Amino acid sequence: MGMEPEKVGLAQDDQRDPGGHLGSGQQNAAGERPQQRLESGKVVRVDSTVTAAPIHEPSDSSLLWDAVRVMVRLLQQADALGGAIPWHDHCRAAKKRARAIEYTRGRPKRVKHYRELLKITRTTLSYLQQASGQLLLTAGPAVKLWQAQVRHY
């Protein structure tokens, strides 16, 4: 507050030292002062760009819902590759349970929703394991890429 230089003092310094080297003490290898002007440091300019990112608080319920969503996406890809296993899309039910967990008060009430969400996740995982086993019999680069994605997740 009281330690900042006043504008009048800075203006007088600029008049006395038009090169902007007053008290800089900087020299290059040849012993000459650089020809750049030093900033006072009173004003700082910051460039901050805000971008959208798919980041959310990783709660257990949201992670389980994401797992179901990814497994359903992989099952849809398996269907396109020729994996003809019967499966059901549980994405909507998983999202419903995850939201119920998020907005339910009290641990005893949430436990019921967690059990249902875990059951949905295990069921979807069993569908994915069946599809993976069936597609092992099929050859092709697309199937190998799909298998790599399954192993990744």
C-alpha cells in the first residue's frame, strides 16, 4: 500500500531515464545494457482461457454409471462387428440410480440404490464378457481393436 511508487515519481524517472534502464543493472555478455524497457510490475496481465472439459467430481455412483455407459457403448460396437448375444441397455436405469444416490439423504436410504446400481453394473459386465468370448472366435483387425478397447477399460 504505502510501499508502491507514486505515478508522479514514475513519470519523473521516465523523463530522467528515457531508455528505461534506471537502476536495472542488467548487462549482456559484451557488457552493454539491453535495449529493452523494464516494466514497473504494478500491473500484471494474465491470459486465462476458459474451456469446457468433461470433468466431474468422481463419486462412486458416478464412476459406476460411467462404467455402465462405456460397457453399453462397447456392446453396441460388438453388435456392429457381428456379436449376436442378447443384452439389454441398462444405461437409463444406471443413471437413474446414480442420480437417486446423489440426491438421497441418509446412508440407509442410499444403500438400497447402491445395491441396485452394483447389480446393474455386474449384469452389464456379464454381457460384455459374453460378447468378448463370442468375438474371440471371429478374426479381423476391427475385432482385435475392439478387444484392445475392452482390455483398456
